[in-house]
Amino acid sequence: MGDAKIGSFVFLNTEVVVGHDSHVGDFSCLFPKTEVCGDCDIGESVIMGINSVILPGNTLVNGSKLDALSVLRRSYKFSGIFSGNPARLVKKYDA
């Protein structure tokens, strides 16, 4: 079973790749040329900037934002803005 699951009202722009066994939550927005590698979990209302990448097996929780050209190499248990390669926390959102 290698199916990706895409939630409701998800915006997938041009050249977006969603890998096997990945999940993209409702109301998320993936800008052009983003890549979600295999076995990733993208929460609800997540924004992924242009050319950003989430490496296999990682999670981006609800309401998080991944900046353009960023590479998420590990999961975080809180929401915020992540930027760079490897992506690091820029601002944490209060829960």
C-alpha cells in the first residue's frame, strides 16, 4: 500500500510531488516545486514555500510554515515558521 492521502481543500501548485504513504492535511497549501518525500505527515493549514522539501518520515504539525528553498530534515512537535537547510525554527507559535 503506497498511496498518498490528500485532505480536503488542499492547494497543490505546479510540479508538486507527494511521496508514497504520505498524508497532507486539510486546507494546506503547497507552492510550486515542493516535495513531500515518502512516509511524511503534513498537518492541517500548513504552507510549504517554493522549492521546499520534507525528507522521508518527517512531520510538519498543524499551522506550520516551511519557508521557500528550505529542507526539513527532522520533525518538530510544535508549530512555527521553519527556514533554511536544514530547516530551523524561526518563530514558534503559541498553542
